[in-house]
Amino acid sequence: MSEKINQQQHELAKIIEQNSSQDGVHSTSIPSLFLIRESIVTEPISRVNEPSFCIIVQGEKEVLLGEERYFYGPGNYIVASVDLPVTGRVMKASLDEPYLALKLEFTLNQILEVLSESEIPIGSRKNTKRAMFLCNADEFLFDAVIRLAKLLNSPKDIPVLAHLYTKEILYWIIQGTNGESLKQMAVEGSNADRIRDVIQHIINNYDRSFKIEELTSIANTSTASLHRHFKEITAMSPIQFQKQLRLQEAKSMLLTGSNDIADIAFRVGYESQSQFSREYSRMFGLAPRDDMKRFKSNGKMVAK
């Protein structure tokens, strides 16, 4: 790591610490920008990750996408180009050196705007790259991220400059070694564009059953092509993707106070409570009722 990048990491870490005195994910006066701080190693947290860029400046984290593991630390950034069900866990953090990260969400229109204003070649409509990738940040990207973060101390400049700095960040990501993953989503009618529509359909209807013909109709492609491109982009089949969404939502319901396991199973789309319990245990390592008891027990311990 160059001395320049090392200095940039320290500068960004100071900005994050100044604006996030407590652990957690902190929203900011820039609506798409979030600061993350954790002073302890965390339990795995499952959620749908929106299209976003996340850079770590201190500590380490692991993210699971399907069967794939992404492990990253200071100077690394991870990008998701579509909505993806993932499980993340902070692996290295302490009171003296907390985990510090910055997350920036973005939209397809912002990618289109960058591409339309630059001479970056779009690429083939047939390309399908994984929608999540890990890279090392260079000094140009760091510089743009720092300027965006500094706007938190200059609120009057946010309306004009936040959008420009976000575009610059996307520009450097697209120029990077894995930029094709972002570009493919902006090519109308591409395989990736079609799969993105299928992903949104599954997310919006995760709790109901559907036939594969419904998805192939949305993608306007064959069953074999749908499965191949869907897995290339998400690391999962459509059914596995839906199962992840269902189980994530079920865990959220359990941890927010619902005690009726059968009702939760039904609400997320399961007809069989036993099947739900088996798949929940396989994903989270505990049966639903045991997981609920553990959460309540931990809650009491924290309260004390």
C-alpha cells in the first residue's frame, strides 16, 4: 500500500469517527451516504443489499453471497450492482480500533448519467458478470470519497457538490478492473438488464409461489438461459434467491417480537412449518424457536 493511500485512509477514518461517535449504521445529511462503526465483532446479519459501494478504512468484514465469501479490510471496497440478499459480519473490531466504513448507495440512472457523459465503452449485451465484486481502492477513488465525506462538515455545499462527487466515485469504479459489472446493468435489453427485472419481480413477490415460465416471460428468454445468467449475476438460482429473501424476512419478524412460528412461516410463503424450520436452521444454524430464545436472552443480558 502506498504512503499516499495510507494517508487517505487515516483522513477518511477521522471523518467517519467525527460523525459517528456510537456503534451502528449512521445516516447522514447526504441521503445516500451512510457511516458505519462497530467496536466489537458482530453476529452475522442478513439483509437485502441495495446497489451500493462500501469502503473499509479500519477493521475487517466478511460478506456471504450464496456460497461465495468476500473478505475485505482497510483499503478494500465492495460493490453490489443490483439488490442482493447477503449476510455480513464484522470480523475485526475493538474499542481502541473500531471497524470503520463508508457506504454510498446509487441508482441505475446515476450509472447511465456517468456513461452518457464519458467515452467509456459500454460492452456487449451478452455479458453477464457477478453483481458483487471486491477491489482495492486507488488514490483517485479515495480522493473523491474523502471530498464527499467532507461535505458533512459543509452542509451548504451538499445540494450542489454531493451529486457531482457521487458521479466521480462511480466513474472511478466503472474505470476499475470490475467496472463491467456496473456497465452491464445500464445496457438496455442486455442479459443483465433482463435479469435485473427478474430480481425485482422476485423481491416484490418473494412470499408467493411462481412458475419458471413467469420469470422467463419477464426476461424474454429460455429456461436454460434464465438459470445460467441469473446464477452468473447473483451466485444463486431464482429459487435459492427467493428462499434467502423469505428466511431473511422470517428472521426479522422473529427478532421484532412475533412468537408464532407457524404464522411467520405462512406469511413469508411457506405452506409447511417443518420445511420452514429445516431451511431456517440450515441457513442460520438454529431452529426458529431457539433463535428467538437466544435473541431474547441476549436482549436481557444487554438490558442488565
